[in-house]
Amino acid sequence: MRIKPFYLGAATALALSTGIFAKSNIEENLSQKIEAIAKFTKVVNTIESYYVDPLTIEEIIDKALKGLLSNLDAHSAYLDRKQYKELQIQTQGEFGGLGITVGMRDGALTVIAPLEGTPADRAGLKPGDIILKINDKSTLDMTLDEAVSLMRGKPGTKIKLTIYRKGEPKPFVVEITRAIIKVQSVYTKHIIDPKVLYIRITNFDKKVVREVKKALRSNPKSEGVIIDLRNNPGGLLDQAVGLSDLFIDKGIIVSQKGRLKSENRVYYAHKKGTYRDLPLVVLVNGGSASASEIVSGALQDHHRAVIVGEKTFGKGSVQVILPINKSEAIKLTIARYYLPSGRTIQAKGITPDIIAYPGKVEKKVDEFAIKEAELKAHLRSELEKIDGKKKREAENNESKEDKSLIDEEKLYEDAQLKEAYDILKAIMITKERK
């Protein structure tokens, strides 16, 4: 989102050779505008005169502007003095929040994703949850900005959200304590062995490209990479472009197209520094939005990665803040993002190459292995009677958890990650045999 000055003006065109025809069009357009303004003025005057509660002209116009902007799309909004000030505070410093990204889906306030390690994440909110109430206020006729404003607040204060979740018998209430939101955006681990590098990106802040580059340089033995963008609600466009550029060596990554030519942009990949031959799998789900969709969509269109998981959220529009005076502004959708193939993300999302649903992977039981394990356990206990505590302590030290490794047990807890791992291993094996 960008903030820039907004100026309203009028332009007059003089046509000589086609003067009559041009004049006719200008007059018709002007007549339509006068009629529309007259209709609007009549409605405002009628409300001022007859509405049950007295309203000032300023209050009526503010309500009209809010209705106008909210009816354009879910992300456009009129920002009054209070809302504009809150936005400026948000962009300039720290604020208390829940660590949740929300959007409007079919008119309902929907959780895109809770950020990892935040109050919303610890409270158990999930992508796809619908927020019916914020404290005692219904969200059904609420704009996105109004909802976000209500959820922000002083760190340490509590808020109650009434949640509708598909599959639950009835809505339930979640109480969350606001906090200063500080999230680590990039985590790296290995899966079973050092050859498979797992990179989890929770959101696209300004450090993402730098941290991913560092991870790739620090793991030269990696022969394949899984990038986990599940529940990643997006963030900075330049980081999405930069991450894609690490794996795509030429062509368009994403383009931005609006009504005005000045808002059109095309972002290209560069050959220098590209990990062109590194096998790649990307994990996505319904909580992957915006920048996550740009990355997964670009890699998919360039046939550079296999996309695994569930269909993404579908947030592919560009908003700017346009001040209308010193204390008020409008947030307006001015463009949409388009992937290299020309398809749009907005309201469509990214459909994975391989659909995989969350859950656990059931392992088949090997009865012989169980008998063997039971025998070993019995013999180990007999040895401990002889060797005492030293033997037990040594074995305990060996079994300490390695936090930098996703072992087989953890892998089987996550069906989507297991699917991604199996696909990546197949690609790696195929590459080795060529």
C-alpha cells in the first residue's frame, strides 16, 4: 500500500477539426454529471430535513462517502479523522494487535491467517474462521477498516471475538489479549537429512529475501528446498518479487495493471544470483494470500516449482492512500496484480499442482519390528541393572531433540509437508539419474 498526495482538477480540451462532434460529447457528459449531482444533493437535503435523528451536512456526507467506498470493493474505504490518524500511527510506529490478517470473503469478515507466535495464533484461530462479532458489535455490516480498527488497541487489553468455524456445531467465543506484534519471518530446518532444506516464511517483511539468501548460502549441501508459505498473509511486494527472482532467471515475475498508465508496472527476473537448477516445492493453503500468491503463482507459471497444498485466498489488488485534506483520506483500489501467464489472482487464488489436505499420515505397523523393539527394550533394562545410571544418561543425551531437524516422526504429523517432501525427493532422484 502506498500513501501519496491526491489532487482533483479539471481539464478543458479545444477541438478544431472535429469541434462539433467533440462539443456534443462534452455537453452530454456534463449534463449527466449535473443530473447525478442534483440527485445526490436532493437526497442529502431530504435526509437533513426528514431523518428521525438530526444530522449535520458533514455527518451525512461522511456516511455517504463511507457507503460509496465500501461498495466499490472490500479493500477500498473512506478514512475519517480518527481512522486516518490510526493508519499514520500504524505506519510510523508500534501498535497493539492480535497478530491476525483478515479479509472480506463473500461479505463476511474472514481470517486469512494468524501470524505464527502471536496472540491470535496462541488462541487457536485458523484460516477460514469467520468473525461474527468483535466484543458485542456485529461485523455483518462493518467495513474491513472498521473491523481492523476495533481489533487494534493498547497492549495488554483484552478483546472477545465470536467465531464461526465450518464443522463446529455452533459459534464460539475466543478471548485474546492484545500485544505488540513482533514476528520472526523466516525459519530454516532440515528434513531428515542435510540434503533437504525447509524454509518457513510467515510473512513478507523487509528481511525475507536477505534471510532466505543467507539460508541458501549457509546450506551448500542442500539438493532440494521446500518453501512453506502456508498461512502467510503477504506483505511487501518487493520481497515477493525478490524471493521469486532467486529461483527464476528470466521473464516476468508479476505485473500491476490499473486504469491509469502511470500505475502500470512490470517486474522482471534477473539471471545473476539465480538458483536455477535447485529442485523446489512450495506449500500453500487457504491462508496464503497476496505476496504469497505472487511467489507461488510466478514459480508455477515458469514451471520452476511444484505447488502443493490447498487453493490460496485470492487477494491480488493494489491499494493506495489518497489524502483529500490534512485529516481525511480515501483508501482506493487502483490496480490488480497479474501473473506471468496473464491470469489474475484477485478472487481466484492459486490452485496447487498437487492438492494435499492437512492431517496426519498413518504408518503401517510392522509386527516383527515391534517384537524386535520389545526384546531390545527388555535387554536394555537388564543392562541398566549392571551399568547403572551412566548408561541411561548417555542414552537420554542421544535422544535429545534436535530443533534444527524435522525427523520422520514430525514429518508424519504433517500430511501436507510429507507430500511435499515425497515430491521433492522424487525430483531430486530423477535429477541425479540424468
